[in-house]
Amino acid sequence: MSLPVDVASVTHSVQLAVAPVFFLTAVAGMISAVAARLARIIDRARVLEERVRSCSDQELIARLLHELVLLRKRGRIANFSIGCLALCGFFIGVTIVSLFLGQTWEMQWSLVAVSCFLLGVGSFLVALGCFLWETVLATHLLNFKVLEMGREYQR
């Protein structure tokens, strides 16, 4: 089966489909950033678990367990964010394919392209919201009591 291919139509199709590829680059960058945060969360949790196992101070164990609870919550949020970003990448990929096929084969794929693009943007926004939420939770783990103790020692 031979398909009639118009070079100008193919060129325009490629130009039309390339624009969402830049969005995919942003998605890949976000996945990298969130995955790095998730790796740090996992590493920190492993250290704390080991400290809990080897510690006998009940007050310290309670603080470490509280931090582990927050780390688990942060990890779940980061994991959900990565899932949303992967879903976003999928929808943007379908957008690219539908734009290209719709243009080259002169089919009506515009509804598919628009729907998938909007779903992709929605997924990206949810992922950004999760990223913000996770970073806010990370600041809740900061313990400034050491700074206060340091001020007392400087007096």
C-alpha cells in the first residue's frame, strides 16, 4: 500500500509536532529533580532506621520515628508526583502522535490532540503541586533547637 506523501505537508506536520517536545523536556527535568529528592528521602530513611535499631534513648527514638513518618509521607508524595509526570509524558506523546498523524493523513485528530494536551498539562500541574507539598513537608523536618542551644552557649 502506497501513501501519497506531500513534502510540504510532512514538514508542517513535523513543525507542529515538535512544539510539545519542548514540554516533554520540562517533564523529563522535573522527573529527574523529583527522583533525586526521592532518592535522598530513601537514603535518609535508611540511616534513621539503623539509628532506631541501635539506639536505647527513648526520647531520641521517638524523634527519629516521627521523622520516619514524615519521610514516608514525603516519599509517597514524591512517588505520586513522578507518576503524574510519567502520565503527563504519555499524554504529551499521544498529543505529538495525533498532531503528526492528523496533519499527514488529513484526519480529524484535533479533539484527541487537544484532550491529551490538556490532560498532560493537568497532570503536570498536579505533579508541581505535589512537588511543592513535598518541599513544604521537608522544611517541617528542620530542627532549629540546635541553633537556639548554640546561642545559649555563646552568651
